[in-house]
Amino acid sequence: MDKEIEKLISKETDRQNRGIELIASENYASKEVRDACGSILTNKYAEGYPGRRYYGGCEVVDEIESIAIARANELFGSKFANVQPHSGSQANAAAYRALMPEGGKVLSLVLNDGGHLTHGSPVSFSSHLYTFVHYHLDTNGRLDYENIRRAALEEKPNLILAGYSAYPYEIDFKKIKEIADEAGCLFMVDMAHIAGLVAAGVHNSPVGVADVVTSTTHKTLRGPRGGLILTNNEELAKKINSAIFPYYQGGPLEHVIAGKAICFKEALSDDFKEYALKVKENTKACADELEKLGVKSSGTENHLFLMNVLDSFGINGKEAQAKLEEIDITTNKNMIPGDTLPPSKTSGIRIGFAASTTRGCSKDNAIEIAHIIYDYLKGNSSKEESLAKVHSLTSSWKKIEEI
Ligand code: DSN
């Protein structure tokens, strides 16, 4: 009936198939996950939790949500999971509420160094309900644990927060936990970006180290768009459940929860472990090749890296993002540590390989992508030549409908 939206979905399908997706927070969910999200489960109201709902007819969604919870716990080795958050932001809001009183103090990474809006940005609810103080990265763009320790002892926060949106290196969660213990405060990790790497065991896990771990399910974890909260502490788990429902949310999205259950099962497979390893390999191959070409990049130990386009090509992040979009490569402008440009321009772009690896991008392809990016931003290659190379790669990969 609605040809207008049908046409637009088809146009977006074409865009996703045609292009190389390098936005580090994106991925392609499997057909099974997408089918669950588009299923009749969207029809059901189920406020409450399995066995404790405010509506009749919840026996089937109770089973689905219980399976999702059990699989999340199996995947991450946690004792309690809340699979209802509609997003990572909702998950963080609920975790804060469970962990401290309103006005409580949080020590988190400053947004410009790779933090997240909900980690205390002035334009987010977080800074209005809680008091945020920030730590910074060192001059090499790495976490300075001694600096976090000093800030924690000086500021005496209720909570230290780790887990970032644009941090290209492994995070030592145990070290931050030791600091939290020394400062007598709680420790929370937002592992949204690296959840898939953690699930696959190719990044150390914050579960069982931090008091609460939040995540999204759609980035490296490759599930439906949504949030997740994990803890081993029963008292905190109860507070988290009340903070999600009824405090922040009403009816859970059981169709998305079914998608999360499928995603957790997929992530428990050996194939997923292999996938996560390849994501890291591809990201490193591209970053290394760009460096060989003389580009200033952060290097990488996970699924993403930052490229300093201002120093490397004389254009800002906004311009680089727009130029790459001309050749069907999607990235996003990103602040780099010590950035002198505002967030609307930035000196860098963020590049990740979670999505393209799902489609079948190989290490050689990742190296070729480094050359395509370099040649186009340098002006060595025309738009037509670059587009032909991009389309030759993407037409050799899996179509997104077939994933
Ligand atoms: N917007 C996400 C990202 O791109 O990293 C974080 O929530």
C-alpha cells in the first residue's frame, strides 16, 4: 500500500549493497534477526518481566525473553541480564539510576577524547541528572591509568565509567577496577563498541570485573538495534530492572528481544569467533597500510582506528567524510585526541571494519580500501576510477539481504 516507503527501503538496500560501510558502530544483522524484528511479536504488550507482567497473553513472550536473558548470561558469563533497554542510552540511564543517587558524581572520559554523549556531555540528560568530572587521554591518545587514579582519589566519585565510542586500543578493565576499589567507588563499563569482540574472547571482558556492564546489541555484536545491561550483583540487578521498567521505559520491544536472543546464539558460535578475529585483522591491515602511505592514524588494537585527515590531507573530518561519501564509502567525522577543531568539523574520521567484514571483506580487500581512500583524498584518483574500484569490491561481497 505504501509505495513511498517501499521505494525508500529499496533505495536504502541498494545504498547498503553498493557502498563500503566503514562506520565503526554499524553492522549487518542476519536475516533471522531481521525477520524476528519484523515479526508479529511487535503486536504484544508485555510491561513487566517474565512471569511478572501487567498484561495477559504473555506466556510466549515470557519464554522468548527468558531465552534471551539466559543466552546473554551464557555468552558473557554474567549472572543477571536485562534485555529490555531500547538503546544504549536507555541502558546507561538505568545503570546510573541503579548505581547512585541523583546528583551522584561520575568520573568518565571526556567526549572529545572518545567518550559518549551519555557519559556526561552537556547536551545529554546525563550531565543534568549527575555530576560528571572527566579524565583525558595522554598525548599518544592512550588511557593514562595513573591519571585516572589521581582523579579518582581527588574527586572521590560515586562511579568510574569506562568503555568508549572512538578508542582504538584494548582497555585494561582490571586496572580501572583496582583504582575504583582504592577510591572506594563503583565501576561501570559501557562496552557497546567492543561487545562482539568481548563475546568472541578477542578483547578482555569487563563482566565480573565491573559492577555493571551496559552495551548495545547492534555494533560489533551484530544483532538488532537495542541495549543490554549485565551484572553479577543481585541487589543491583533488582535496581536495574526497576530503573528500566517502570522508571524509564514502558512496554518492552519483544520483537527486538527475540532478535537479541538470536544474535546471542549466533555470537556463541565458532563462526562468530572467527568473524571477530577477522574484524580485528582487517582493521589493522587497513590502518597499517594507510600508515605506510604516510597517513597519520591512531593504529588499532580493536575494530576501529582514527585517521588524522587534517594533517594527512589538509582537509577537516567533515570534508573527508563528504568526499568519501562521493565514492560510496561511508565513515564519520570524529574528534581526535587534542583536536583543535570543533565537533562540527573535527580533524579526524573514524574507520571500522565490523560491517564490511560481515559482508566478506578480506585482509587484501582491507588493504585495497586503504589505497582507495588514500588515492581519492590525495586527488591521485578520479571519482569515476574510485567508484569503479569500490563497486568491484562490494559486488564481490555478500548481498546484505543474504546475510
Ligand atoms: N552513536 C554511536 C557511535 O557511533 O559510536 C555510539 O552510540
